[in-house]
Amino acid sequence: MSNRLIEGIHLVKEYDGSRVVDNIDFWVKSKEFLTILGPSGCGKTTTLRMIGGFETPTSGDILLSGKSIVSLPPYERPINTVFQRYALFPHMSIYDNIAFGLHIKKMPKSEIDKRVSKMLSLVNLEGFEKRRVNSLSGGQQQRIAIARALVNEPQILLLDEPLGALDLKLRKEMQLELKYMQQDLGITFIYVTHDQEEALTMSDKIIIMNKGKIQQVGSPTDIYNEPENAFVADFIGESNIVSGIFKEDKVVEFAGTIFPCIDTGFARDEAIDVVVRPEDIEITADVRAQLHGVVDSTVFKGVHYEMIVIENEREWLIQSTIPHEEGKQVGLYIAPDLIHIMKKEA
Amino acid sequence: MKKYSAFPYVIWTFLFILLPLLLIGYYSLTVKNSQTGELVFSLANYVNLFNPLYLKVFLNSVYLAGIATVICLILGYPMAMIISKMKHSQTVLLLFILPMWMNFLLRTYAWMAILGKNGFINQLLSLFHVQMELLYNNNAVLLGMVYNFLPFMVLPIYTVLVKMDKSLIEAAYDLGCTPWRTFRKVIFPLSLPGVISGVTMVFMPAVSTFVISDLLGGGQSVLIGNLVQEQFMKVNNWSFGSAISVILMLLILMFMTLLHRIDRKYEGGTK
């Protein structure tokens, strides 16, 4: 318990009778980078807003270092937020924006000056003190918003899709910078996004949410390699999901074929879902081929080719560096350790 | 094409704005020769204005309009704020503006009926054997101004508040501001453009009104507007009336320049 910095217990949020957040439990360790990942409307932003104090949970509790903070208003929580649209004060200079929280705390001017310039150098915007908010680009405003939150040295920094409005290249840069800042400053980050790649790049731990419920909690590699259900598998990267039957330990049947696998622990003849990542299917002509089909389309994607192979009216999405022409008969092989078996969704 | 489409507007501006202004300027700089009836160039009208009697009227007008504006702001700002936070704010706002659909004169006459000697309030007071002189003084004029012009204060402030980015308010809370400090440091400064247009829209008609002071002031409370009206309609001295109008215009111009300065200091505002 003691290493849990913040903890949500049976959190529920209802709006007009509909449950946006449906009884979730989670906890974050100190200095951890947690990402709440999910499609829009899954309740991730509402969860973040409850931690920040902008929404009151319908029921449940939020503990910070073991003490309930549910009844505290936002301005009494040692938590700061980086808002989706930055929310910089347009009537203040950059200096005043960053110094805002420190002014409120009545910190001496010399100390504020020192901290503001330190923050500006952290976000690589030295000398921007006197600039106006409107004269900054989106990327620069984003950095200022981060600086304005971090300067208060919060115990937890909440980030609500902070990179959503930036272009791809800038976003990738900022992802790495954010991760670096988080490790450097040793502050706990709770990050909300719908971008699975962003989540996999930055997080120590990912919570995947859908329809107000937590689908899976785990490290990026756990979630990518061992999705617990079809939703997670589908949401994290592209995958082939087919239904199958668990024959016995390490043997599974799908697509009318028996495959060796490495999973155990399901009931004999239990109906299950099978996930195979597109890069895990090998196109082969030799005897190892387990399935046979026809290449339906081949698209060049830069690093690899993306092909769709039709086998018995089933589509298999395959990524490979070797292209195969459309209409060609091919064999497919899936190695036992690349077959993931999941409980079937009710 | 675009240039030509502005043409009717140019004509309109010239005929109904520029020309009358020039005429007023011309009249203000002339006096009527009492024998020939000819208009002769003279600065007499402006010199006349320095008569303490007229200066007092000017001061009284600015004073009353200023007080009315301040009262409108004190009443209107919280009102706009409360309405902007309501669930059905559009409907509430409509209800609030609804009385404005009635004729301005009618509404002012209604106040006469309420405040008059045998009016509603005095009838109530008579139950306690008290009589009060409520009509025909500065306070009655002030009441009329506040009542008639309050919506002009509420509307622009409401618009700014409704459009304000709510995440800015949340950001202030997030950074440690109590609700009161959030208001002082973020909400009010950001709503200044609305406050300034509200102040302008109340002060201008208030400083130049003559109907309100006529009906509720009843000659006891003379404003610039009454002076102008008198010169044109009763005394038939268009030249002096024009001179007063010119000074009134300059007064308003000065006031607006001042407000503009304040506005510029807080540029940015809502998005």
C-alpha cells in the first residue's frame, strides 16, 4: 500500500443517469508514468478530471498518499494539470503565466524569477519571458503550459491529450521530451490519450479503458504482447482476431486447422478468441504452411508491405518486408509463441 | 465588384451622417442676425456655454450618467454572471430583455405612475400615513436611467462570459486560486472588453437622454439633452443647440478614447 501515491477506489461518475466512469480501481506509484488510453468517450478524461478535482465522483474515493482528497477543491490539491487546449492566460505575458501559481503562493519575487527562468530553459524557450501568448506557435504554447504546471513542483502532473493539436513530427519530439522531463524531475505523470503509439512510447504503465470500464492494466509490452481481450488487441495496433476452440494445453483450433501454441490454463474445448499480429504471420511456400490463401491486395507502407490474404473467405492482415503480387497463391505460417489466446467476450 | 457594393453605404453615410454633422458644425459657428435673419459667423455660442448655469447642467449630466453607469455595472455584472451559468441561460436572458420590447416611453411613464404623488408606492405608504416626494428629482432620473439601460450593460458582459474558455478558469483553480482570486485575476480581466462596451452603451445614451429627465425629472433635473431639445424645439435657437451638441459629442468622444485606452491595456480577451 505504502508505495501507492494516488489511488482510485470504486470510482463512479454518472451524468444524468448514464455511467461515464463505471466502478474503476487503479493506483499509481510515485514517479511512475501512467497513461490512461482509450477511444473518445471511454471516460478517460472524466477520470483525470476527478483526480484534478474538476469533477466530483458520484461514488468512490480518491486517496493521495493514503488520505482521501475527494472533498478538496482543485486549488487545495498538490496536483497540476496541462490542459488539452493549453489554457494559457491570454491577458498575461509568458512570464506571468508561468509565475501565476507561485504568485498565488506568495513566493518572493527573486525566487519566482529563478524558477521561471529555470523552467523556460527546461522547455527550451529561454528569453520568452516578455512575449505574449498569442505570438507563440502551438508547440511553444504547449511547452509553456507544461512549464506553468511543473514550476509548482506538483506531486502529480495530469496531462489531458496535451499533444493532440500538434503535427506528427512535433508530437514525436514532445513525447520524448516529456518522458525525459518526467524521469529527470521525478514527478508522477498521469497522461490521457487516445493515441496507442503515444501510450506505448512513454508509459511505465497503461490503463486501457472502454465504455467507462478498465479493460487491462499493464506495462506497454504486456499490453501489446498479451492483450486480455479482443478490444485491447484491436485497440493496441492492428491485429487479426478470429474465434477458435482451445483443444488442450498448447493446442488450439482456428480457421479449421489445429495449431500448436504456448498458452495453457483454459478449459478443454472452451470457445476463445485468437489474436495474431500482422507482423507475426509468415508468408511461405514450403511445407510449414498451415493455411492457404490468395493475396488480395498489396500496399507499400514505407517500412513494410501490408497485404491482405483471403483464406476461406477470412481476411488475414499481414505485414512483411517481402511483397507478393496480388492473385498469387500463398501459404501462411504462424509460430506457436506468436499466437495469443484470450477469453471470449461475453 | 466589391468596391461598388459599398456604394449605397457611402451615399447613406454622406447623406445621413456626414452632412448633418457638417450642418451642426456650421450652425454652431453662426448666430442669426436679429434684423436681417441672416446667419453670421460667430463664436458667441461657445462662449455662451461657459455660463455657470450651463456648466452646471453639463456637470449634472455627466455626474448622473456616471452614477447610473456605475450602478448598472454593479447590478449588471453579477446578473450577467449568474445568467451565464444557468442551464437555460438563453431563455432567462430572453425574459430579462422582454420588457425592452415594450415602448421606451411607455416604460418610463409606468415609473411615473409608480413613483407619483398618488402612485403605487405612495398609496402603500399612505397606509402608514407617510408621504414621500419620489418623482421630479435626480434620484428619479437615476432610477429611470438604470432601469432603461441596464440590459445594455448585461448583454455584452453576458456574451463575453458565455464565450470565455472554461479551461482558463479551471487552470486558475488548478494553479491554486480560490474562486474569488480566480474572478479577480482571470475572469474579470478577461471580461473587460464586455465591461467596456457595456459602460459605453450605458453612458452614451444616459449622458444624452432628455426623455427620462423630462418625464421623471420634471424640470427639476435638467440634462444636456434637455438643453439641446429646448434650443431646437422651444427657443428656436438652432445655433446654440448645435454648439451644445458639438460639445456633447466631444465629451462622448473623449470618454470613448479613455475607455479604448483601458481596453488596449488588456488586449487578448476572449477567443
